[in-house]
Amino acid sequence: MSGRTERVIGTTEEAIAKAEKELNFRFPPSFRAWLLENNGLQVDGVDSIYPVFDERDPRKTWDSIVRNYKEGSWAQWIANFEDYGDEFNFDHLLPFAEVGTGDCYCFDYSRELEGGETPVVVWLHESGETESRAETFADFLAKAKLGEYDDD
């Protein structure tokens, strides 16, 4: 035996609930379902979807949605806007993926939809503005597979 741990695909309800509690956001149902089956995997057309940390596979899930929100790339970008005061408030956004240029795909909790779904926006790191991308995470995935975000 090589001593290697077998790769875990997907995650557990417990890992998702822990991440939601740490972030103080409830994930949209379509994102939760995707995490249960695909946590740590990537989607064609999207640079990096943040996983939830899963103790069963810490090496592949350490760069989690919680880490990115609290101390990683998102936290660093948001710090750039602190001097601008209340004009730039991003408390309603939860980044779930990187675009690759510094921009982030986020859930926009200012517009929660029926069934707990949340629209997806792209947050532009240079201006702090957002642009709509999809009504739900499931719609976002379908559009990504069609290449609709290749220019983001």
C-alpha cells in the first residue's frame, strides 16, 4: 500500500452546515446539492469553485469558501474598499468562485428568490460593481457548460 488517502468527492450535510454557520449565510439549495455530489471539483468555464472544508479530505478542501471569505482573496479585495466608507458595502455578497482576474462569482443575497435560491453575479474587483450572470446556481452551471462565461 502506498499510504495515500483515497480522494473524497462530494461532502456531507455536516460540513456544509458548519461552513454556513461560520459564514452566517445559508447556501442556495442548488449549490448545497452540487456540493454534496461535487465538493472540490471544478466546472468547465469557471476557474475555481471554492469547496467547503471536509475533514475527510483536508488537503483538497483547505482552500475553502470560508477561508477565502474570511482571510483569502475576498477578504483582501474587500480591504481595498474600506477607505471608501459606506458607499461600498458588500455584506450581501458571498463569493463562491474565482474568475481568474481578481473578479469573483458571488451569490447576491439582496435578492433571494423563491425556494431559497439566490441570483449569481460577477463582482468586479476594480470597481466593486456587480453584473448579473444567472438566476440560480443551477442556471449558472448550465450557462458555464455552454461557455457563456468564457470572456469573464
